[in-house]
Amino acid sequence: MGQPDLPAPVIAAAGGQLSYNDLAKQLSYAGLLGSAAQAVIAAVITVSTTDSADNVPAGAAVTFTPASMANIYPSAALLIDTGPAQETVIVTSVTATSFTAPTLKAHDGMGTPFPVTNDPVLADGISNLAAASQQAVAPFFATYPELRPLYDAYIASTDPLPARRTALLAAFLPVLKTSRKQEQALASVTSAAGSDPSFASGLLTDAAITHADTDTATPAVTDLTAIEQQGLSVQFFLGNDPAAPADIAADSVPALSYSPTRP
């Protein structure tokens, strides 16, 4: 990658999850590198400035005074100059207006300012990591799309880690309970029909094949798990005319308790 260690600002922007093994030349990220995290990292590594103040020979400690010092810090890898004079340097020290780095070539910006940008190798490596990360988790979230909003909320939260985990668990348990109930319902249907397990799953979990009684967009398995809901099916006739269509209908009301109203 051209630099033995990641700069401290880059590690901080990645929340300590980004690391680099110089011996193996391997960049790695602990966890899922999403677009939001990638953007935060990119914001601290992007350098785009010029140097019109220096005419310096090659040396072990050459000082440059660019137009801007934004995102230039120790250990940063910078691509300086153009053409035959272009080279990648590693920043060793900085001041408010300058940085020092060892160079192998001379650089003259007095006549024509030369560019100073971030070395694209790190940015490309992070982009590749993000793509690989998404490729690894895409099949999981495609299979369990209901879990994606839970993960996104967990990542976006700024609460302390224990609080974020508690909130994730609280949101995840209802999803897990529903999934387990559906699995049990499918197992019961499979046993009663004496069929292959894939038959019940294919028939009852795809709304395009068999949908719920009152919702064509919901698979029929939800009707099987809804049997657990206790209560009475009711219809309310606000005009006191049972022959007319019901004003309100409910499949299951767990408790009926009414008090008389008086004018």
C-alpha cells in the first residue's frame, strides 16, 4: 500500500475497525463496511491541493508548503507532482502550513504549481473492502430482509455500545419469535401432509402461490401462526342495524368490555 502504518486520523474515523498488516500487505476491516462508514473514512483521507511555493531537490527530509493542509498528517501517503517528477511520499511531520517527507525526485512549483493529492491506493483498498463486505452479507439480507432495518438502526445509533446491543436485541426478538412460530407451523403441516419439508415452505411462504385470507400480499403461513391470537371475531354496527354492512370488523378482540353510554 506504500505506507507501513495507517495514520491515526484514519483509524479514528473507522472507529478502530480498520487495520493494515504491512508484512502481508493486507488491509482489513472488522465488521460490515457500509457506505456510511466508507464515506466517513473517505472524508479524512481525501487530499486535493497544490504547491506553488517550493522548488526543492530530492532529500531525506524535504519540506513542502501546499495551498491547504487539509487531511495532511503524519503517516499520510501523498501523490505529488506530475509526469516524470511524480512520486508517492509518506509524511513524517507537519506544521500548520507545511509537511515534511522524504523524496526521491526534485519538485518545482514556482513556475507551474504541482498537484498534491492523496495516494489513491488506500482509497481503492477501502472501496474494494466495502464491495467485498457487501458481497459477503448481501445473500444474508436477501434471505432475511426484515433484519436489514434492525442492522441499519444499530449502525446509525450514537448510543453507548451496551445500549445499542440492548435495543438491537429488543427489536430482534419479535422477529425471531415470528420466524420460529412459522417454522413450527410449517413443520406441523409437513407432518400432517406426510410430504417433503420443501413442499409446505414453497406453498405457504410465497404470497404469489398461497396468500393470507385477508391480505393478498402476505403469505398464507401468517394465517397459521395467527391461530394463537385469543379472542372473538366481532363486527360493530354503529347505526344499530345488523342487516347493514358492518362499520368495523376485527378478526380477534382479546377482551370485550363496554360500559353503557348516556346522553
